[in-house]
Amino acid sequence: MEGPSFLPYINIPYYDFIEDIEGSVARVPAGQKIKVVCAKENSAKFVCEQLLANGFTDVGYLEDGIVSWGNMLAPRRITPTDAPL
């Protein structure tokens, strides 16, 4: 995800949490704020539930998923209005 600063991230597929919860949870850094992102929100909610059930306390997810992030971005003209695009 683009933003004003770099956010460290790890990619653990949703299916890894389904097939190997313990192994997947072990890959997530403990003691840090965790934000889970997926395409439309449902997978992220599941992963957050698994993390909370396994001792994590500061977890959250992107509401409506990465789709909402993409829809939030809007083009803006950065040139004078009389200049061609």
C-alpha cells in the first residue's frame, strides 16, 4: 500500500491460516500493532480473529479491504487548469 511512509509488512496467505494456524501465527511479530489487509475484508477479519485467539491484543484490519483503499484514491490536477493534461 502506498502512503507517506514505509510500513513494514509480511505476506502470509489466508489459506496458510486455514491450513496451519499455529505456524502462521508464529510468523507474525508479537508485541507490535498488526494491521491485516485483504481484497474485500472477510479474510482479514478471519485472520484477526485467529490472532486475537492466539494472544495478540493490538490487531485490526482495513475496513472493506484494499478495494476501498483503491476507491478512495482520486485523481487531482496538479497543473494550472488551462494547461493540457
